[in-house]
Amino acid sequence: MDIHEYQAKQLLSEYGVKIAEGGLAYSPEDAVQRAREIGGDVWVVKAQIHSGARGKAGGIKICRSDDEVRQAAEDLLGKRLVTHQTGPAGKVCLRLYVEAGTDIARELYFSLLVDREHERIVMVGSAEGGMEIEELAENRPEAIKKIHIEPAVGLRDFQARKMAFALGIEPKQISHAVKTIKGCYRAMRDLDANMLEINPLVITGSGELIALDAKMGFDDNALFRQQKISELRDKTQEDPREMAAADRGLSYVGLDGDIGCMINGAGLAMATMDMIKLAGGEPANFLDVGGGASPERTEKAFRMVLQDENVKSMLVNIFAGINRCDWIAEGVVQAVKKLNMQIPLVVRLSGTNVEEGRKIIADSGLPIITADTLAEAAEKAVQARNEVVAKQG
């Protein structure tokens, strides 16, 4: 789960990370009022969407008067911002963060990430902040410093100092930098975050260290014990299909293809999508119904897949271990009848009670295409999709 910049900054400030004064705005009038409350003569109006590279998309505007703040707010609110992280669909800006202008002397990069390969949290920093870290990593990897943190011990002071020196921070600012770095680590650890990025982390003209931007991502599986974080979720910034699935206990990820998938087990789902691509098709989604897929749960999964208007055919691939093929078959038949399904459906069942499941489908009288193997199921799903496209064309 991702959160907005202003939410991440508020969390980090509670752990001793210094941020610039700012306020949230939902209208041009709000934005002007926030600027007046902040004071000064320079403000930054920032679109709040779940994406980086907002500046390149025109989502960050520097203003020097109330009129400029008002105009910036009018331009940004309701605007669909498209960045390399949002994809071509972009994300709509529905709230703004108005922040005091900062006297920037230097821009740095700092982040904490989960390194699954090393089973550690890795601290990443660069003395060259304010730019795309991906570009820097590709073109000048030597400019990036990485320090792995042993989870049983946690971040040590010497590691924080080592990172501070790697960032080129002056000796008189080291203690402030160590406090900031350790605060970030505590926030990540305490709040079950899996990503924390500050780009840029700036040194001001007066020598202060300020998080000028902040991004945080959290482990969905830990939200049950992080009620405070769970309440920060902004569903308007997420795929509505994925949100609806999560609310119903299903694991769904929308993709760009047109062959709908319903599978039990994440590994089998990945293999099924690979087989669809191998057969010349493109999956429309990743959908794992889990091990306890009752007929009611199966029907919910069907509804999720069929909400995507791009779906031209659907593939159900079930390997029943904990589950039972007859349960799945009952759910499939029930869903097809209730939803008046108009697109071709391919079903492949294997495992516990497979013969009973196949019999239920055969006796249903419905035009369901069956397959014995995954390869055969993928080929039939792609073939059915091609026939639908040919008819529509």
C-alpha cells in the first residue's frame, strides 16, 4: 500500500525527520489560505498522487503570490497526471500540498528498501539527489552507496555516520544527519514499511537537513496490526478492480491483455499467465482465489474478472489440494448461470475430486470448454479469444 507525500512527511516528522512547513488543500481557496498560514513569499504547490516524477508531468509549481497559488491549484485539481510510473492512464489529482519554499544549497538522495536477495534492509544514498535514481544507477552506479542492515541488530550509529559521510555531509552536520537517518529507519521498522524514499533530501542555505519529498510503501499483509497506516489508504489512487478484490479477500492485479484468468495459487497463476503468452495471448489479470474457494467465492472471482470490458475469453485453472474440484465446478456453473456469461470459458481442473468436478461441468449443459493440461487450456483460451476478435472485426 502506498500513501501520499504529505502523509509520509507527517509520519517521518514524528520520528525526528525535519520537514518544511506545509498544509493540505482541496480547493484553490484552501491553497491560498494554506499559503497565508505558512507565511513567507515563496510557496510550492504539489499535486498529491501515488507516483514519482510529478515535476516532469507538471505536478509541482513554484508560486510567489496568492494569485499564482490560486492559479496553480486551479490548474492541478482534477488534472490527470501521466508519468512513467502511472502508465498512460495516469492518475487524477484530487488534493494538493502547499509547502513553504526552501533555500536549497544541496540535493541528496536517501532511501531504505527491503533487499529480498540478501534478506536485509538496504540503505541507499547518493550525493546527487533530485534526479531519477534509476538513471543514475544505470549511467553512474559508482555515485550510489549501499549499506545493508542486519535485522537482528538494527541500524547502528556507525552505519548512519558512514552513510552521512558518503552523502558528502559536512562534519558539523553529521549528528543531525545521523538523527534523520535513524529516524527514517525506526519509521520503516515500526510501521511495517517496505520502502521509504526521500528524493531530494536537501541541505538548506542555513545548514539544516530537510526531507523535501517523501514516499513510503507498506506491506499489505501487516496492515491488520497497523490501523493508523491502514486509515491513510486513498482508494481513488488505486485500480478499482484491485481494491474491490482486496475488500473481498481476493488477490487481483489488473493487466493489459484480454484473456481473463481465475486460478488458485500464486505460483500456478504465474505459470498460467506464462502459458497464455507462450500460446500467443495476453492475460487480462492475475487472480488468485486461494485455497478455500467455495462456490460463493468462485462467483465473486468471476464477477471481478468480467468487470473488465476488455476480456474476450476466460480461463479457469484449478489444481485442488486443500480445495476440491467439485466445489470449484459448482461455483463455475453457478457463476455462468447467474452472470449470463457471453464470452468463451475454458476450464481445466486437476487434483482432489477431479472426476466429480468434470462431471458437474459436463452435466451442466453449458458451453464450457474443458482441457486436461495447462498447455491445452492456454491454447484453447487463446483460440477462443481469437475467434471472438475475428467476429467483432
